Amino acid sequence: MAEDSTQKSKLPSNEEIIDELTKDISDFAISENVPAGATNTTPVSKDLNSDAPTRDDSFDEDSGGAEDDSSAKDEDYIDEVALKDAEVTYTEEDKKRLQKEALEAKESGNELFRAGEFRPAAQKYTLALRTCPLAFPADRAALFCNRAACKMKLELLKSGVEDCTEAIALKPDYVKAFLRRAGMYERLEKLDEALADYKEILKLDPGNKDAYAATMRLPGEINERNEKMKTEMLGKLKELGNMVLRPFGLSTDNFQVNQDPNSGGYSINFQQNSK
């Protein structure tokens, strides 16, 4: 009799069906969170040194940000380890001389930027960063922030965000760097990060009108985006659920989805259709 009972139990119970659906939905949701193009290895431009020739394809202006290239250094790479090692051998006179050279390169970059020559301007700021000793963090912060401004114009937004982050690390109260980073975050549709930066700006500069306006505007945009994403995800989950349930003669119509008004979470209840 025990063997007969075992054979009959091969048919799935309602609980087993729900468990299977939940498992597949969870796996699907995880796979959906993997960023598109995560394995993209599109090479970036190689050399931002003003003494090196500039190739026409040295910037990927359609990429929305510089991508890593494992086979070569980024053209705007700054080897701070080498700078630190070299600085140990410098006299104070050496440091002042190098600072002066860096500021001269910065001014050249500023002139190019004002003329709309954003690529050569970025090269000058990079040259200055490779020259300026680490002992002058305020100067280096300004150089990173200026280079970020060039990258905003060139649509190299991801790389521009990184430059602003470097500037903020060197100068934590750098409002201009926060503003530029927040603007690029918005253009990258990273609204939560942008809002966090605008809030930080208001702590540093309570009268900043741009930051205040953004803190009033972005929460609504974030909620609208989240609701849209939720609707799209539920639609995809329903499609997956129907695919999983079809072999059992069921569909997602057999499951009632309820939202908890307090937590905002969802629960799934099974209901057998009457015949």
C-alpha cells in the first residue's frame, strides 16, 4: 500500500506548484537585474598626453562614458603610484616648479575649453594631472573637475562621473564637482545618485537654487520611474509564469496577486478555477 501511495504522490500538489513558480520567478528577476552589455569590452582611446598624436577615434562619443580596455591604459590614466614614488625625491623647489608647470597647462586647457576645443582641453588637464605633485590636492581637484567638464561636452559621462568623484575625494566640500556629477548622473538616468548629490550640495550651500529645484523635482521622477519598472517587471513575470504553468494546465489567472498597503510588498494566493 505504501508503494501505491508513493506512485500517486507523483502528481504535484498546489503547494509544489506555487514553490516551483516562485523559484522560477526569483531566478528570472535576478537575471533581469544584470546590466545590459555587461560583457562589453569596447576599447577606449589610448593617449591623452598632449605630446601624442590624437586619433579620430580616440573618444567614443556615442558610448555615454569611457569603457575599460583590458589591453591598454585609458588615455586619461594618471599613475598616482608613480607620482607618489617620484615625489619622495623632490625638494620643495621641485614641487613648486612642477606645480607652476601644471597650472600653466591648466590655463592652456581653460583657453581651449572657452574656445570649444574640448578634446585638446581634456588633454591639457591630463598633462597637468600627470605633472602636478600630490602635495597640492586643491589644484588636482580643480584639474579633475575641469576635465570632467570636457567629458560632459564630449558625452563621456561615465568617465566624467569618475573624474568628479576623484575631485570630491580630494576636496570633500567641492560644490562645483558635486553639481557636475549630479548633472551627469541625471543624464545617465541614475536619478537616485543625482538626488543624493543635490542633497549634499544643499548641506554645503543651502542657498543653491539649482540643487534645491532638483530636490523638489527628482523624487517625483524617481517614483514615476519605479512604477514604470514595476509594471514592466510584473508583465514579464506574468509571461514567465504562464510558460511555467502551461504544462500543468494552469495560468497566472489561477494566482491572485495582492499588494500590502503598508509595506508595498506583494503576496501570491492560489485559487482553483471552478468548472
